[in-house]
Amino acid sequence: MWHQQILTLSAKPRGFHLITDEIVDALSALRNINTGLLHLLLQHTSASLTLNENCDPTVRSDMEQHFMRHVPEDAPYQHDYEGRDDMPAHIKSSTLGVSLLLPVQRGRLVLGTWQGIWLGEHRIDGGARRIVATLQGEA
């Protein structure tokens, strides 16, 4: 079985956001997969997807502070006509990546106890974000 759909996430402030429940709730076809894979592709170059801590929100704020220190907005970037947060957002997106491949078993994502799907919003005003979700597997 194959299933593909576009998921639209509402606009979020800059930072890291736990989106596991949004993804699972939007993918009703997930329940039909006994054994398979879910591929997620974020269709943007100034945000990212990653898998990390799902319980303590201070991990997300620490990650944001880390990237703000190591990819500063006030560096002398050539690509700056879309705002001072644009080039740093591209660097963060490339560093973390825009896709995830996750196992599915008995209609559920097979994640570690403390793992969750994060959206890294790297722009001040990034807007809504689109993710192509592709499910493949046996029903």
C-alpha cells in the first residue's frame, strides 16, 4: 500500500516545535499500515525536521539558543535581501535536514520512548509549512 498527502502546519514562531501529534493526527492512513515506513519531506529551505527529545521543552529552547550562537544573524552574509534571519535559516535547514524516514508498526510510529518529531522554524515570520508525507507498507 502507498499513500501520499500534503500536510500543512500552521505558522509557528522561531524555535523548535514538537509536531509528532500534528503529524499522526493528520495521517489517518497510518492506522492501516501493519509494517512499513513513513517518509516526511519539508518543502522549505528555511526550516528543518529532526527527531529529538519529546518530554522536556527546555531541550528545544537550548537547541534554539545553540543555533542562535553558532549561526548568528549579524554575520556578514552576502544573501541578505530577504532579511537578516534568512541566510542563517538556510544554514540551519541544511545542517539539520528537511526529511525523516520513520518505521511504522501496527498503525503507529516506532519511536524511542523520548523521541518526537520536531519542526525547526528558523525564520522570525516563517509562515505555514508544508510536509509531503509518504506512507508505504503492508496493511
